[in-house]
Amino acid sequence: MNKELVIVFVKNIILGKVKTRLAKTIGTQGAFEVYKGLVKITELATEKMAADRRIYFSDAVIESKWKNDYKAVQEGKNLGERMKNAFIKGFEDGYERVVLIGSDLPDINSEIIENGLKSLKQSDVVFGPAIDGGYYLVGMTKMYHSIFDNKPWSESHLLDVTLEELEQENTPYTLLETLNDIDTFEDLEASLFYQQNEALQLKIRQLIS
């Protein structure tokens, strides 16, 4: 059995329900187009990895995405609970190194995810820090419930609070390179994903003109 698992959390690409902060600037259709592109990047980054994959959708399984992989709907009242449940299932099924990523990262690639899995051969926990103070990747070799319990989700000090708790518990962790996820129009404009995508730029300009 493969001992490594990559979990991908995906929001269903529904108009008006994705990238709501971004939508305040470029509208719901613009946010929809951006998120559709980000999900495609995530799909490409994970499709050829040697690790097993499990895709957790926010509302309903979409069979056309990650066609040959395990797919399910996220379960839990908040993000922490949903992530925790996905990890618990992975460890119960025998995986020894498990990482979870989101799907709004313009710069994610297979090498970064592989580095997360490799780091779990030396550390119990790994994080990929996000510029906004959260994290785009979390990985573990066994279940650390405290990572997901009573955390300030969507706040700029999320990662700091989480690392402080791990240090108090003497739990070793590794940090990967810092990446920027896309929550605002400023994030979008600063990304190569947008700067190098003329079709998307044109579409956004048409939508907000």
C-alpha cells in the first residue's frame, strides 16, 4: 500500500459561492473565472504525483475533476473540523505521511507538495505558510488534534498561534516556502497566474468595465 496521501480541499465552482472577497471587486462572474483557473492549476499539480490522492469537495462531488481519484464531501461545522476529519480518515486507512492543500494557490506545483511529504520523514508536522498569515499546506505523520481545535480561522495570526502551541508541546515541525493565495484583487494582480494570462485579464476587464 502507498504510505503517502495528498488531500485536496476544493470548493465547488458555483457562481456567487467562490472567492467572495475577490468578488467584491471584480464581481461574482470574475471570481468564478479566477477560481476555475486556480482549481485547474491544483489539478495539474497533483495529477501525476506518486502519492495517493483524496479530493474533498465543499458541497457535492464533481466526477469530471480528478477522474480516477477518491472523492468525497467535506464533513464538519468549520474548516478545522473538516480538515481534521479528512486527516483522521487518512490515518485510519493506514497512511503514514499525509498532507492537505487548498485549491486557491496560483504558484502551487508538484515539487512543493513533494517537499511537504519528504519533510515528514524528519518532522512530525509540516506547514506551507501563506503570506496572509495562514497556511496553504499542512501535513502530519500522526493525528495532532490541537492543530485544528479552537483556532482563529481566516485571521492573520492563525499560523503563529498554531506554531506556538506546537512549540509548547515540543512537537517538531518544518516550514516550506511561503506562497500567496488569492483572496483580493491586489493578490490577483500581483500573481504571475494573472499577469501571464491575457485571456483572463481581458475577461476581467470586460466584466468590470
